[in-house]
Amino acid sequence: MNKKINISIVGTGLMGLQHIKAISKSKKVNLHSIVDISNNSKSLSKKYKIPLYSNVNELLNSKNLDAVIVATPNQLHEKHTISFLKNKIPVLLEKPISDNINSAKKIISSANKNRTPLLIGYHRRHNPIVSKVKELIDKGKLGNIVSANVLCWLYKHKAYYNEKWRISKGGGPLGINLVHDLDMICYLLGSIKYVQAFTSNSVRKFKVEDTATINLVLKSGALCTLNISDTIVAPWSYELTAGENPAYPKTNQSAYFIGGTKGSLQFPNLNSWYYKSERSWWKNIFDKKYNIKSDGNTLVNQIDHFCDVVSKKIKPKVNGNDGLNSLKIFDAILKSVKTGKKIKV
Ligand SMILES: NC(=O)c1ccc[n+]([C@@H]2O[C@H](COP(=O)([O-])OP(=O)(O)OC[C@H]3O[C@@H](n4cnc5c(N)ncnc54)[C@H](O)[C@@H]3O)[C@@H](O)[C@H]2O)c1
């Protein structure tokens, strides 16, 4: 049997904890240690019987470290990630790659210079449902993609906003929820050329948006609309339909609707629509459901993939440039909101 990969987690907050749980379910990995400055992490260190380090240098001086997961706040991604890459320690870096484009470029250049793998934590790409959608599109089952409609409508409860950062810049649904969808759209449909976006805070009245609509023009010529709100009672968001996180009770609805010249597909519930003979709105349209189970273990799949990147030297499924790409689109969306103009990505 292959040797297990020893992984340390830097930052054991909300997301770091999810990674600890995923590691405990993976057969390919050992939890080596954790790094955090918070007192809460002492109980984690006791629970999992692993060393707790208070900074990255202490971890770098430890023995038998193979790789790390960086799940600290976005503003610290550059500093933490580069210190590992310089020491040739592969990094699974939580999304977004960083809080700004220059910093993201520095991270990518360090990974290249040190020839050390960097995997960005867009974990949805490790969901078998998403792989099936990608396969169907790439095989041309939908024909040429003409348009896509993506919904992220959900209702965040009142107590969620007790954390003040969630009602200040970057804490709204654009900063929290949208980047995953941007990565997914690029993965499935290709690069984005132009964006135009509008936001509203008319329901919650916080400084930050509660709702946004975004138009995307893809390099392929296809068009896409994204409609996102955290103040709509509705079942149509990836979060509430993919079953990836038990914190969000799953509905059997969909969040993505992708339309092509031969057929259309909605997912996560994987229902597709097509004509059996002549394509005509006067003929019966048929539907077919693909039965691919989302195993609820997307983070475990991601960890297993990261271990293969480290041990078998396969290429990361989501690399630094993918991370930079979604950050650039996000940046263009914010510019469009500010200026009211269509922005080139
Ligand atoms: N993939 C996803 O779906 C997803 C979901 C949530 C968050 N995230 C990402 O994960 C990262 C962390 O977000 P979070 O919600 O877990 O934040 P969080 O605030 O809950 O956790 C951050 C942790 O980092 C620790 N920390 C802060 N400074 C540190 C330092 N100098 N050294 C070591 N530890 C330090 C904090 O004490 C805290 O425990 C962010 O990049 C966020 O965007 C990803």
C-alpha cells in the first residue's frame, strides 16, 4: 500500500474544520498537525492528538511534513502560501486564491519558480455530478452552447449577520457565494470576455449588496446570466441542491440551466431535454435523467486528488491560473457595479 500523505492544516476556522473532517474520511492522508493562533484550536489539537503550532515557521521546522492546506483569511493567503512553496511543500489553498490580483500573481509565480504543486480549493469540481456535466458538454450532447442561466437564490437567517464583517465590503453574496459559480461557469463553458453587473441592497439595507444580476459574454460567443440573492426564500442554488454540505438541507431542484442547439441540461438534478427527431417547438420534447449520485464527499474527493498531485505528480485539477481567472472576473464585476459599464475581463 502507498504511504499516506502527511498534511497539516493552517487555519482551523470554519473551513479548516471541514478539511479536518474530510481528512478523517480519506484513506490516503494523515493529519500531521494544525497551525492556528486562536485558543479554540487547543481543543482540536487534544481531540485529534496532533501537534498545534502557533505559526508557519514552527511547522516548517517540524518533521515528516508532506503537504499543507491553507485555510486562513484571504488577506493572509499570499504570505502563508509562499512560505510553503519556497520550501517546496505542495499547497491546497482555499478559494479565492487571494484578496487581490497582484498577490495572486505572486503566489502563481512562486509555485512555478519552485516547481511545487498548488491546488486551489474550488471543491465543486470534484463532485461526480459536475464531472458528468462537463463530459456531456465536451462530447457535444447539447450541441453548441448558446446560453446558460445560473441561480443562487437562498435566504440567510438573521443571526448570520451578527458577524460585522458580513455586512461590510466583501461580506455580501458576491464575495461569499459567487466565486464558486464563476469558477464553475469557466470550467464548464470556457473563458469569459465581458461582464456587466447590477447590485441592490433594497431589502436588507446593509452597506453590502443582498442581490445582484450579472451578464456574461463568453469567448465562445455564448451568453450567461447569473442571478444571486441571499434574501429570497427559494430552493434554487448550488448550495441547496448539490448536497455537498449537511449544513444546507438538500432540495431536489437545480441551480444551473445550460442550453445548446441539440438539447439543454439542468443540474445538480441532471435532467436533460431534447427532441427525438426534428427539432421544433411544435414537436414533443423529451427528458432524460442521469442518475449520478453526489456522494456528499466532495471535500474528500478533493483531498484524495491533492494526495495524487503530491505522490503521483499528476496535474492539479484547479491550478493557480484558474484561481487568478475567477478573481479577475470578480474584479471586473465589481468595476461594472461601480461604473455601470460593460467591462472587458
Ligand atoms: N471552499 C469553500 O466553500 C469555503 C467556505 C468558507 C470559507 N472558505 C475560505 O476558507 C478560508 C478561511 O475562511 P473561514 O470561513 O474558515 O474563516 P475563519 O475566520 O472561520 O477561519 C480562519 C482561521 O484562520 C486562523 N488564523 C488567522 N490568522 C492566522 C495566522 N496568522 N496563522 C494561523 N492561523 C490564523 C483564525 O484563527 C481562524 O481559526 C478563506 O479563504 C475563505 O474564503 C472556503
